[in-house]
Amino acid sequence: MNKFQPLHDEIERSLVQPIKSKLSDVYNLKIFIKRDDLIDREISGNKWRKLKYNILEAQKNNKNTLISYGGAYSNHLYALAAAGKRYGFKTVALIRGEAPSTLGYTLRYLKANDVELHFCSRADYRSQEFRDDFAEQFGDDTYVIPEGGSNALAIKGSSEMAAEIKKQFPTLPNYVCISAGTGSTAAGLIAGLDGESHVLVFPALKGNWMERTINKHLQEYNGKTYSNWQIVPDYHFGGYAKFDGELIQFMNDFKRQYQIPLDPIYTSKLLYGIFDMVAENIFSKGKSILMIHTGGLQGIEGFKERFNL
Ligand SMILES: *Cc1c(COP(=O)(O)O)cnc(C)c1O
């Protein structure tokens, strides 16, 4: 079995780059992006951060099988498949929804990496009991990771972003901006900053539960409550994996201008939102803003297939 080597050079890979634009000049803002998407090509972005201590834990306890859950386009399952293959685990995934007649990009990748795929109805998927029963059939040598990889060890891994930011910026940026799905990456960032700077969380999904969820993550993780963060609820574009032409245009323009690819589900919405807020003059003059590139670039292929882009 290939031993997982926890990378100690994430900070070398996750570079901070300045993003200059006419607008930020007008408002005298300093904008940066932290490239977590560069940490690892396959176990990308925040999924690396979230899996890191889980993989170490599974190895420490001599588990030989990883089990997790997700949708058919899940960035988490993609990263898990890569990690399982690379570090010698058997990997099992329970997929939300009945088996499609042809597998999409992400499921094909899972299959190519020898992930054992199981499908279930959406109703079954929602039931924790169903999931527990599912996991049980694989015996005791299994390590179960929740949907999205979101558990306390994921929050611990994500908190390391903050430690790096503190090293990369002699003076912390005024704002650190991050996209959220389950909110556990954001919780890790907030916990790691431990009251410093101000975190803006941009949900990629519709709904008003994100603040509650992040507080719950923090409660479970270190029992602290923080006031230096807020939700920016206005840039979900209709919900998870919803989009419009303007968002796609923005994503393509951004890549052309800065040579930095964004994903359509999370990071495009985050950066669109920040650029829109800059244009609306919401940040006061002279402030510095750090955006986290949480990766997710594998999602582009599935997205193109699904929506014929
Ligand atoms: C999964 C993912 C997120 C959301 O992370 P959560 O911890 O679930 O909030 C954000 N960005 C990208 C690119 C992702 O793949």
C-alpha cells in the first residue's frame, strides 16, 4: 500500500497571485487569489484540504476501504477516487439517484479508478439509516466519509489555509472570500483565522441555512463562535449547478484575461460576486481582498456534457 505522505508544502503550491483590473484601480483595492486549485491536479483545492487528515486517519487505523456519498458530478467523489487509487484503498461510492444509461464525466473517472459504484433513489439517499446500512455491508475495515467529505477532520485540514494566509500576508487582507456548499471549508477557514480578518462566504446553493450550518460546524469543531464573518447570499445564480449566460461569459473572460481557469459551480460564482461588489463600490477604498480558489475544475467537463456548452 502506498503510504499517504501529508504534504508539508501546500503553501509552496497554493500560490497567492495579485489580480489587477481597471475597476480595482478605480477603487484603489488590492485583490489577490490563493490557488488551492494548484495543490494537486486530481485531489484538488478544498477537497485536498478536507481529505488529508481523513486519509491519514484511515491509514492509522489500518482501514482498507473508503466509503462515501455524493451526486453524479461530485468533486468530492472525484478527489476521493484519486486518493483511494493512489494510496491503495478500495473505494466505494453511493451515488444519489438511479444509475444513468450512460455515465457522465465524473462517474467515468470514478470507474476508471476502480471505485465500486452503487446507485440509490433520492429518497433512500436522504435517509441516514439507509446510508448506515449501506456502509455496514462492507464490514469493519472501512472508513466512512460523509457527503462532501465534511467532518471535523475536514475542518481541521481547511483551517490550515488560514495558517498559510498568515504566512503569505505580513498584514492580513481585510477580507477573505470563499465559496460554500456544505460550509465546512468555510468553517475551517473561520476557525483557523480565529477572529482575525473578515470572511465573506458565498453559498453556491440557494437557501438560508448556510449561516446556521457553519455555526454548527464551528460548534462541533472548537465550540467557538465568531463575529468576523458573514454570508453573501446574492450570487447562487438560482441554486446548485444553476447558471446563466453572464456567468459563463464571466468564467471564460476571466480565464482569457488572467490565465486562471474557474469552475462553473463554485469559484465562478464567488469571483463574479466579488467583481460585482467591487463595481457596486461595496468595499471601501484601500481595502485588500483575498479570494480562495477552491479548485473543482474537473466539474467543467461534466458541465459541458450536461448542458451542451
Ligand atoms: C466542494 C467545493 C466547495 C464547497 O466546499 P464545502 O466545504 O462543501 O462548503 C467549494 N468550491 C469547490 C471548488 C468545491 O469543489
